[in-house]
Amino acid sequence: MSWLIKSSIGRKLVMSISGLALILFLTFHMSMNLVALFSEEGYNAICEFLGANWYALVGTMGLAFLFIVHIVYAFILTYQNRKARGNDRYGVVDKPKGVEWASQNMMALGVVVILGLALHFFNFWAKMQLAEIIGQHDLGIDGVSGPTDGAGLIRYTFSNPIFVVLYLVWLVALWFHLSHGFWSSLHTIGFNNKIWFNRLRCLSNVYTTIIVLGFVVVVLYYFIQSLCGGACGL
């Protein structure tokens, strides 16, 4: 198993598998968030079920492990690629033919994604699961009854236009990062023949767009709700 750590192919495989696992989580998270559009009570019930219970904590630790592995391997592979290219990378001024913009800027996109995730942790995880862990039942936020009131937190967060803009920027960066990373991961694990190459690229773009649009809809819906004073609805 040492080749997974020492070899370039092994590192790419670990990064691909961890990335695909994180995409599955994003799919679940997006689907869960959409419930809030139709039933805030149902969404809060899910939040309570996935609060500070042991299975949710195990899942959170598993996700944290996958995320750390993905980031560490991304930095290692980026460093190796730059080291292998040496000074040649400074001599290239034109975009290589057939190379996507996202492919050339995956690290920069990844940094934006990490910063957005930190913001998300501050706005939601710290006020939900972490608050439950430390026994904080009153968040001190008007309109939010407690750590399991996920719908109230969404409404509070996205009534602020600054957060709305920051989340939209984050989600755009996430789309670029995922659209390239998804098909690249599938390519790494074996779907690499000529027939499937374009199909995977199309599939990854469609799937990534669905995931990101799901998050965007929730952000914009609650922002519009705040502008309407809660009078607008599905």
C-alpha cells in the first residue's frame, strides 16, 4: 500500500477517490437543503437527526479526514508538478490548446473553496453541531430557536446581502473546481478511453451544475424572502 503515498499515480488515485466521496456528500447536502424550500419543519427534523448524535459525529470526522487528505494530496501533487516543470512554467504565456481554464487554476479555485468552507463553518456548523456539543441552546439570534433550527439560520444568514454575494462567489468557484475535478477523477480511476472522455466531461458538467444550482436556489430563495418580508413563497 506504500505506492499510494510514494508514487505519483497512487497520490492521484487517493486524491480522486477522496474527491468523489466529497462530491457524494455535496449531493446529499444539496438534496437536504432543498427540503427547506418545501418544509422548514422537515428540514429542521433532519438537522435534529444529524445534530450531535454519535453517528453524525462519526460522519463529520470521516468527512474531515477525507477533506484533509484531499487538500494535502492536492498540495503535494501541485508542488511535484511545479518542481518537475522547473523554470519552464515561467516561459509559458499562452494557454495550451485543449487545456481548460479550471485545469490550470485548480489550486487557486481550491483556495477559494477552502475560504468559502471556513465561512460556512462559521455561519452554520459552529452554530449547529458545535453548539450542541458544547451545550449552547440559545444562539442569541432573533428568529432562531436553537442549534437545530437550521431553517432559521438559513433565513438569518441569507437575509444579509454580503453573505449572499460571498456564497455565490464561493459556489461559482466550486462549480469550476468540481466540473474539472469530477471527470478528472473518473479518468484517473480508469474511465479513460476515447469514447468515454467527452461523455465524462459532459456528465461532470451536468452533474456539477445540478449540485451547485441546488445550493444557489436556496441562497437566492431565502434572500428574496428577506426582501419580500417573508411574503414570497413557492
